[in-house]
Amino acid sequence: MLHIFIPLCNSYTGFTRSSTPPMISLVNRHLFITGMGSGIGLASARLAKSLGAHVSGTVFNKAQRDAVAPIVSADLCFELD
């Protein structure tokens, strides 16, 4: 599962709740997301792909594999038994 941590206040950047959060770039990063066939895993895969990451991960069945087909190529999507 993808975990992205953005602190609400950082002494280095001065980022606070009222200011604009820093841009996150996942370009040239590869993320392996377990359970990416539905729910939070699917949302995480979509977000990671939109931020430029290469995504791979696991699904439980063919229906979930079809759901992630626009995001992940077939050879990077692993179906669990």
C-alpha cells in the first residue's frame, strides 16, 4: 500500500495547514502496491500513476486485473491465489 506522508508543519519549509502543500513528484519511482484491485489500493495506484510513478502490484481476480489495466501493464500485475 502506498503511504505518502506530508507533515502539517515543517520547520524546514514552513508549510502549515493554511499554506499550499508542496508538490509531490514520483517521477522515476517504482511503487509496488498490494491489493490494488479495489478500494484504497486502486485509488493509490491511480494517484501514483498520475504523479508519474511506475506502478505494479497485486490483485485477487481477473475482474480486478481488468480494473487496473489502464494503470498497470499486464506483466506488472500479479494475481494472488
